[in-house]
Amino acid sequence: MTTSPGTTAPRRRLLVTGVGGAPGLDLAACLASAGHTVMGTDSNPLAPGLIVPGISSRIVARADNPAYKDDLRDLINEFQPEGIISGVERELPLLIGMQGELDAAGIRTWLPSARTAAITLDKALFAEAVTAAGIPTPRTVRPKKLAGLPEAGGLVVKPRRGQGSKDVHFCDTRRQAAVLCELVADPIVQQRITGREFSADCLVDRDGRASVVLRRRLLVQAGMSMVAATFHHEQATKLVKATLAALGATGPCDVQGFITTDHPDPVVITEVNHRLAAGFRLSEAAGADLIGQTLNGLFGHPVDHHRLTYRADVHLTKYVAELSTQPRPQQTPRSQP
């Protein structure tokens, strides 16, 4: 750990996983620009985050590959990070399983329980858990129980696992949903919710207290907010906090939902991701010290919730930019020949 001149804020050696996606890439870039030494990882050798200036990078096996743990251990031995921040939810069970050896190596993590990770990774389990806790959420069934869903208002077919808009299909009838279920691996079917879609950038401290920054998803492409604006909404904030408490969430989280127009409940929660979201820079622009307080919590310091308040009507617009015109070198994880 080092300290930059003129400040008492420590500069850390941090390992950020999943820099192929927008959350991990933006986080790694943000940390590097703040003076931290950052190592980014991804399983895709063409991931853009692997060539971002100022960030060291390494290819690792996919999180569902048994070699992932060995790749991570090799990287830890070489890079010797002080902390790991995950940008890939599907790797959480593996990191939770490695918690003991990471602690023994002096590497800080901020991970949920195995139960919480399992629920947030599985949309069917998530719907069951939040419904049992009294949290409004879309009615969700598996294909064999399609008859239990009303057709009025439309239906959504999606994979039980995974984030973003991949393999998400909208339809009007149960018959159409049954056909779409044949095209989606391990699907679920949900009641379609309409209204104002929002995301909430959240930080839950180790005592369970949560701060919430709400932002409207004004333009969404491939499941990611390209244009968004912060706003305040008391009911949505309370429901987001109740959802996080019901799941036992901890650390940085992204909660998604709708302020509805045709549903009995004014606010409906649709999803929780146990990681930072792609739009976290908007929360920072609106005045919330989301990354600084995440680092506080990661390294065992108190989270200052007074520094997680924010201004409404702050806007963010993202776009796709050219990063390089150079050929990409062929790289493979160390665990592969």
C-alpha cells in the first residue's frame, strides 16, 4: 500500500474481474485514474478492458471452468493484490469457496453468503425468495406451469441465469411463450411489467445498513443504460432497502425495478445483481462517493453513508468509442496449453 503526495488516501493494489463488461471495465478505469494499481481479468481474449491504458491485464478461464481457480491463484501469487472486486456474478460461488485461502493470504474481499449468491444468480429462486418476503415482483413460473400466468399485459421469456438482454423475448400469449421456451436454455416466464424502469446503485455496509441511488433507465441497449438520470422516490428507496435486507445482501449491489402504470403495486422489483452496475458513474456524478465508500468497506473501514447522498436530475449519456485499431495478440489462460 502506498500514499500519494498531498493526501492521506491509501493507494491500493486491486484485482478487478470481468473487465470485458461495462461494470468491470468502468470500475477498473475509475480505480486506475484515482491512482490505484489495477489488474483486470477476463475470459475473453478480445475483451476491450484488457487493453485499456493504465490497467494491467490477464486472461483467465471462464468462471464455469474448473481451471478458473488455478488461474486466479497463479495471478494472485504474481500480482499480490490487497483486494479483489468482482465484476462477474457467476464467479461469486467460486470466490466464496476460496474465502478461507484468500483471507489467509491477506487479500480483502466483500462477498455475500452462499445463500444470497445462489438467490441472486437464479431468477426463479429470486422470485420465490422476494415473494416470500412480501416484496412485489413479477409473477414468475417455469414452463410447465404456464397456465398459472395471466395473458393480459403480455409475458416475458428469459433464461433463469445470466444478466443483460440475451435470449430475452416478449410475447402476448401463453402459446407464444411455450414456443419461445423451446428456444431458451432453462427458461422462466414472467408477467410483463410496464412503467418507468429504474436501477438503484446500492452499498450495504457490513452491519446491513444500505444507501441507495436511484436512476431512471431512459435509453437501454443490450440490457445496459446508455442514457439515464438520477431521481428521488421514497417508496422505491424503501422497497429497494427492504429487498436488500430480505436477501441478506452486502457490499455494492444493483437493484432493478419499475415504477408501474398498470400493476396493483406502485413499485415492483425485478432483479438484484450482487456487483456494481454499468451506470455507477452517474451516481458518482450526482455526488455519491460510491467507489470510495466501497473501498472503505472492502478494507474493513466504516462506510460513511453521509457521503452516499446524491442530487436528482443529473444525467449520464454513454456511447461506444473506438479503443484501438491495432491487431489483438493471441492470449490464453495459463491453465490452457
